[in-house]
Amino acid sequence: MAITTIIFDLGNVVLTNDWHDDCAAKFQAYSDYFGITYDDMEKGWQAFWPQFRTGEITEDKFWRGFLETAGAKRMDVKQAKILWRKYQDPIENMLDLLGKLNQHYQLAALTTISKEWLDYKREKYHLGMFFDVIVSSGYSGLTKPDPRIYELIVKRLNVKPEQCLFIDDSQRVLPPAEELGMKTILFSGQADLEKNLKELGIKY
């Protein structure tokens, strides 16, 4: 069955990841302002990200818990939010590639992200121009690799799994998509992705 729909992860594929991306400047900014180390930040992240990513807590509550757990010298939630938004960027030329692909295919995003952060990225990067459907953990309460989130996006797209190509940078989230019937690509950079797309006969 021919591929009609391409589903992208967002973090570390289309846009920089929410926290664990290679951005030394971001971590330095948090360290300088809040007086915390990377390990401190990691503790805060691990303690509150699971609830935040599924919409169980608000962004303000996430940052308060994050900063308290990390032992921050300042409890400045507003600045924590400003710094997170400052260090968000597109990956390579991926938005340009999406613009080419959506001339030929239905595009969608399947992403683990909070409601507030998705809303921010949706507006800043005009994601509605590229994606017909975005299914997120924040709005669905489901995370990859839960099979239900793959079933949800297929239902939202009104396509068969066999018509879909799923692209993600995490190997562990690909098997459920494959078991459902999707083709998959493990993302490792735009150049490799374009090579893989050509091998599958994807035009853009």
C-alpha cells in the first residue's frame, strides 16, 4: 500500500527537544541564574516532567516543583519559562523539508510534550501550516510507546496504518508503530532522513 501520510516526532526531529538537547548555553543560563548544576536540573526534570508531559500539572506547577527539587537559589517561575522559550529552535532545515513534503503528503506530528509547550511551538513555528493533525501527550494523556497513542493518530487522520510512515529519533518508540502496520525511519539527521525517504520512493 502506498504511503499517503508521514508522521513526525517533533523533539530532536523537527524542533529542538524540550530539555535533553545538546544546548550548553541553555543549561549554563539556568545554572547562572538559579545557582544549580546540571545534575540538580536533572533531578527537577525527572521529578515533575512525567506529570507535566501528560497534562496532569500546569507549567507553573512544573517549574515550581522543578526549581524546588533542584535547590534553586531563586524561585522565579517567570524567568524559568522565559529561558526555556529562548532556547527553542528548528532542527537543521527540517521546516523547509516539511514545506516540500506537505505538497505531496498528509503530514502529522506525534509528540511527547506538554500542552503549554506545544501551544507555544505551534504558534511560533506556524505548525498548522505543515501538519494536518498533531497528537501530543499533553492533550491525549498518552505517551509513546503506548500503542494507544499510535491508534489515536491513525484514527484522527482517518487512514490505514499501512499508509503511514512514522519518523522518530528514539528506537524504542518505533516497534509499536511497526506492529500496527506503519513503515518507520529512525531519525539521525536531515541528510540521512532525505536518503531514507528517497529509498522509500517519497517525493518532495
